[in-house]
Amino acid sequence: MPHLLSKSATISYDIVSSTHNPNRITYEQEQEYTIRGIGRKKVIKSLVVVELDDEDMIIHLRDMWNGGDLPTKWGLERLRRLTAMTLPWLVPVPKSKKNE
């Protein structure tokens, strides 16, 4: 993303809910992205759901732009899965303290 965007700024956020069973935090955020090179700005409103394990480590994060699911047309779902599988080979992923 840093190669595509020159700036990303959080405009606002609000905690919607926080529960212990299931261990989940839900919040809304408004983020402004500036596209590198052309300077065009885009504001995205998201509903983010973070699921945590018993030790408060993130096990699942779902970011729903404009409150909805991500688009699936034109094979985008398969592209996201492929990216999720190959990105850890290209970008170092920090090890958790449990694995040291």
C-alpha cells in the first residue's frame, strides 16, 4: 500500500461494542487515503470487527468498507486469497513472543 498511497489519515473512529464472550471488539472508522502521484483523496468509512483469543491476540480481523462485504466479482475473492497466501513470503511477519 505505501507504493500506491502517499498518505493515510484516520479522520474519526468510534467503538461500537466490546464483548468478552466472544472476545470481540467492533468499531467504525473513517479513513482518508491520498493516491500517490495524482494527489486524489478518497474517504472510506469502515466497520471493523476484531476477534481475539483468550490471551487477547488477534485471530481474525474483518474490515467492511462502507459497512458491507468486500466485492467478489471479477475474481477479486480469489485474488485476495492468493495475496494472503503469498504476501508472508514477501513481507516479514513478526513472530509472537509465545514462539520464541
